[in-house]
Amino acid sequence: MGLFSKILDKLGFGSAAAEPAAPAPTAPATAPAAPVAPVAISAVDVVAQLEALAAKNPEKLNWKLSIVDLMKLLGLDSSLAARKELATELACPADKMGDSAQMNMWLHKTVLQKLADNGGNIPKELL
């Protein structure tokens, strides 16, 4: 499981993202039932979940601006090595990979955009 999959899982996307993969081998037998599951998936309230986690966290984490804080809030490894792994997974441009500040800014924006792409409610001002 990649780091972005772990982020999805922590925010409640994980089981929904995994469901289409599981029925695929048995698709011929369950073809009529397969389209029903994705239709039932609703949007994930990412902001509410992250705000609730931030309220419970003893650290003052600014997940709206920092990929490190976002990863910490989700209980994930936020080390440079982990962030580089996530950046590689999400196809960060090579010119940003050499500068951790640029990589972090790109990574934060990309993670939020991908959460939105997967059905998360991310406010436009954060994208």
C-alpha cells in the first residue's frame, strides 16, 4: 500500500478505494452488482475530519499549509524520506525533488487536490 493510499484510508476513503479492486477478478460473475457499489459512495468530509483530529491533538498542527503537519495529524511518518516517497508516488517534477521546500509545497497542494479528485470536500482556497 502506497503512502497516498494510507492517507485515503486514514480519512475514510480507503475501504471505498479498495472495493473496486476486490470485485475485479470476479467481475464476470458479479457484473450486474459491480456498478451499484461506486454509486453509493458519498463525499468524504475531509475538512471536518482534519479539524476534529487537530482539536484533539496536543500539538498545534497547521494541516492547511503544511504537508508535514497534515501527515503528523494522520499519524503517518512525516520524515523527509517519507515525503520523498510520497512525492515520487504522486509524480513530483524532478526540479522540485531537489529542494525540500518546493517539494513540500507541491506535495501539500497535490495531496489536497487528489483528495478532492477522490471525492473529498476540499475548499477551493486550499487548492
